[in-house]
Amino acid sequence: MPTYESVLLAGWEDVYRKSQLSLLILLALKDGPKYLAQISQFITEVSKGLQTTDEQSMYRTLRRFTAADMVQYQEMPGTAGPKRKLYALSDTGVVVLADFLRRNVIDFFYKPTVRTLIERK
């Protein structure tokens, strides 16, 4: 029987992972242009399997970023079927991601007081 704490943790992690998808997609593309399967693989690898993705959520997020001019894509020939989209960060995406990471990750989580709290047992 799961404990109350484990149920709370599972629910929190589910919400957290869904909110992290956008950031992880952009980080995957910061690593270099990728096809959808490669983005998914990157996310699985960097999260050590904790973060999984479904294609529908990834396509929805990529469409949103494309409409905002943060992500661009090139249609490339498929191996045995339709063309595949190779996604990459646009110049706007590079700037916005860098600013986001600085403001919301580096300037926050790298503060000595916050880091100490995170690492404290």
C-alpha cells in the first residue's frame, strides 16, 4: 500500500515532468538539430529514464515554438516514407532560451543559499 507521502510525490513529479517538457525540448535542440525521435531519446537519456514523452505532446510543443519563431525545421527525405522534419533552434530561440536559463535556472538554483538548501540532507 503506497504511503500518503509517496502518492503526493508521484502527483507532484507528474506535474513537474509535464512542465519540464518545453525546457527539455529546447535543451535537446541547443545540443544540435534533431528529428523528433532524437529529441525524445535525448530527453530520456538526460533524465535517466525519469522523463518520458509522447509524440502528440512533443508535436504540440514544437508547433507552439515554431509559431513563436523559437524553433525552425527543414523537411528532409525519409528513408522509406514521407519527409521528416529536422528541428533546430532559431536565432530567437537561442536568445530566449539563454535568457530563460540565466534568469530561472542559473541565477536561482546556483545561488549558494538555494544550492545549500537543495543539497542539505
